[in-house]
Amino acid sequence: MPTIDEKPARSAQDRWLATYYISRAAFSVVWVAFALTLGQSNAALGAILLVIYPLWDAAANYVDATRNGGLLQNNTQAINVFVSLVTTLAVFIALQAGLNAVLTVFGAWAILSGLLQLGTAIRRWKSSGAQWAMILSGGQSALAGAFFVVQAQQPVPAVLPVVAGYAAFGAIYFLVSALSLLIGKHLGRRTRS
């Protein structure tokens, strides 16, 4: 149970995480909408969207880590920033090789970033609420990544819908985490009244 001194810090942390999770969900929803509409009909835009997705993940992890003590105190997020930046470059290169290569890169990234997200959620378990959804999200990401790698060994008709489905599930988990934090805060305030 947090002490009186820890409660304001935890409340500020939970407010930040709710905002962070909502922004992650909103980005993913917009990205999915573009991927399934304009990205499908315009190959250049589709390629840009595929490059932007891991770049956004790197930026989001960087901002969250710096808001919570910096990269040195958040090893899993620091590694995730690096992995996502390397993935951004790898997606760009894989686009020249074909859809199977792109799906393989996304699969490897989903495995690594999912395990790192899982590690971050486990680390935050005691200091922040609503980490159960992030744990589920990280685990599902790793499993989806393994499926992508296997699927990439077959003929791949299109990558954007596959990645869009992955991003949509991520948006749901981020939204559930944000709502869990906000509802938990609201219920905590009501029990103190």
C-alpha cells in the first residue's frame, strides 16, 4: 500500500500513463484508418505508413521513458527505442526486397517490442495501475510476431492489412489501460469522499 508521500507521485504517474495510453491508442486508430484506406490504394503512402509505425513506437517509448526517470532507469524502454529505430530502417530496406521481407521484419519487431513492453509492464506493476492490459498486449504482440514470421514463409498478398490488424489490437489494449487508470482513479476518489 502506498504511503501518504507516495500517493501524489503515483497519482501524477497514473495521469501521465492515462494520457500516454490515450495518445498511443489515438495514433494507432488514425494509422489503421489511413492504412486500410489510402495506404491500400497508394503504394507510396502505404510504404510510408509502414516506415512510420515503428518510428512512432520509438518516439513514444522515448517520451514515456524520459517522463519517468530517463532511459537509464527504464532499460526495457531504452532497448525498445533502439529496436524500433532499427526496425524503421529495416522496414525501409525490406520494402525493396518484397512483402515477405517486410512481414518478417514486422514479425521480429512485434516479438521483441512485445517482450520489452511486457517487461515494462511487469516493472510498473507495483508503481502504477492498469498494467494487466499492457502485460496481455506485450504477450499477444510476441505471439502475433511469431505468427507473422511463419506467415512470411508463404506467399504474402498484402502487408498493410496484417499490420493494421496488429495495430488495431494494440489500440484496444492502450485504450483499455487508459480507461482502467481513469476509472480506478475515479473510484479511489469516490471511496475517499
